[in-house]
Amino acid sequence: MPITENDWIKINYTGRLKENNKVFDTTYEEVARAEQIYDEKRVYSPLLCRAGDEKFLIPGLAKKLVGMELETPQTFNIPTLEAYGVRDSRKIEMVPTKRLRKANIDPRIGMRVQISGRSGTIIQVGGGRSRVDFNHPLAGKDLIFEVTIQEQIEDVATIRKEIISRRLPGVNMEEVKIDVSEDEQKISILLPNYLIFMEGLAIAKYSLATELRDLLDYKIVEYIDRFDYTEKEEPEKKEIAEEEE
């Protein structure tokens, strides 16, 4: 049965540059390793998305998912305008190097940086200033995607868990407690304590709350931190004596 618009699905994909067939992204760990783009911080697994929804994927690919069949691989050519758009010279800016150093950035050519909430790539360093390209790294590129829809998901509880696990990679979802209010306007999430050591946790929480609002229409997203120091009850003296005998 063909996938229809706004169906929740999980997909595997490999993205290539059309100009040289070089892989730039994939959900397959073995492909990432073979192409030398493996990222140890990433969990390689099928991606949760919604067919036709550009919140998850570039416009050209999001549209292509509508009408696909489960477990039937397809290859799509995605032109620049339906991918990351054309390169804009106005997005290449000179930034004082001292400003970067104040942000604990030692500028080097090719380095990806975050400046005032924008992501960019340093393309030149010198003369007290650094040239930063704020275009997407794939702007101006025609792309090829090999895609397989692995699964269609209809259960809201499963969708919630998938969204949470995507924003908190590596978390054991069995240890995440979720409570939804009767009017389904508020979701409360109790996270395991070990996540306090997760790098970028505050940003992950913010991104997760935004997705739960935008995708599942929750009005309130609440995080609960609980540290339980309850001591275990000591066995009664009688029981201890019996064990000694």
C-alpha cells in the first residue's frame, strides 16, 4: 500500500553528490565507515520522519516519499533548488578573529563554528579577521538519494518515544518515564539521572520540546529531574541471626 502524505515512517538512506557520487550522509553504519565519514557521536539507524513534511527532510526528498512502497528501494535525483538552495555570496562574512577567540574558538580553515546562533564554515584566516561562510555546506549542489522505507508507524506512543530517542541519542528508553495529561495538552518527561553528563543536554531538551510542540501539538513540555536517595531497609535482627545460624 503506497505511503500517503503525513504518514509517519522510518527510512534508511544514503545521500551522494551528483557531481562525483561521493557519499555525504547515510543511516547505515557500514556505509559511513566504508566512505570514511563515520561519526562516533551518532547513532546509525532508520530515521523517523513524516512523508511530505519538510520539517524533517529537504523539500525534494520529503515529497518523493509520498507514494513509495514499504521495503522497496528507490533512487531520486534532487536538484539544487529542492535541496539546500543556491549559494548566496551575502552569507559569506568577515568576523573579527578576536571575537572568535572570546568564544573559545581557535579559527582554522575548514572548521565548523556557531556564531550568534548561525552555523558556518571558516574559509579564510588572516589579518585579524576570519572569513566565515554561512551557506549550508551542500548549498549549490545537486544530490542523489537512495531511500528505503523500513516501517510505517501509526501508534502515537511509539512516535513519542522515537522523537525523544532521536534528540537524546544513546538513552535507554526503558528508563524514560512519560506522562501525558488527560486533555493531551501537557507531556511530562522523567529522564534518567546519567543524562546530566550528556554534552549539549540543554540544547537537546530545547530542540526536543520544540519538536513535541510542532509535531504532536503539546502546549506544555515538562522535564522532571529526580534524585532518589531512599535507603534500602535493613533486614531485621532476627533475620540476620537466622542467616548466621
